[in-house]
Amino acid sequence: MNSRTLLRLTFVNTASAVYLGLVGASVVFEGVAALVSDPGIVGIWPFLLTAPCSLLAAGAVGAIGGMHASVWFLVGGVVVSALVQSFALGVNRPGFGRDLRLWL
């Protein structure tokens, strides 16, 4: 698989673009809520939208860094989780099966 195929599967197809748009909108809403007023539990939405990968990443950060781990490790886990799941949506789109045989 070359980089063009990887980018096409992760960003260009409709399912991946909608998914990344939803995750991006939840992150923007979280940022605005944190700046304007008390955000409450708004920060849970990016984790829920990128679950189960983000929950595994949060568990790994907690296991390695403990309670003193930086919040940026969690943010990085959400970003990587969104990209991994966007790629998975691109691979599982209809009509991809004929391309998959070329990889094997």
C-alpha cells in the first residue's frame, strides 16, 4: 500500500470524511465550552466518538504514566484513534473488496 492509497482511505471517502467531521466538531465544541463557561462533561464526547480505540489508548497512558501523565498524551490518543477508525471505515466501504485482493 502506498501513501496515496492510505490517504485516500483515511480522508477522501465519504464515510471517513463524515466521521472525522463529527469528531472535529465535538473537539471544537469542547474547546468553546471550556472557554465560555463551565464545560461539565462535554469532554467525554471525543472519547465516546473515537471509542474503543481511544479507551484503549487512555488505558495505555494510565498504565504507563499513571495519574501524573500529561493530558497531551490523552489528546494524542484521541487523534490517533480517530485516524485509525477513519482508515477502518475507508477499508470497509462498499466496493473495496476487489482492491483488497490486490494487497494479499
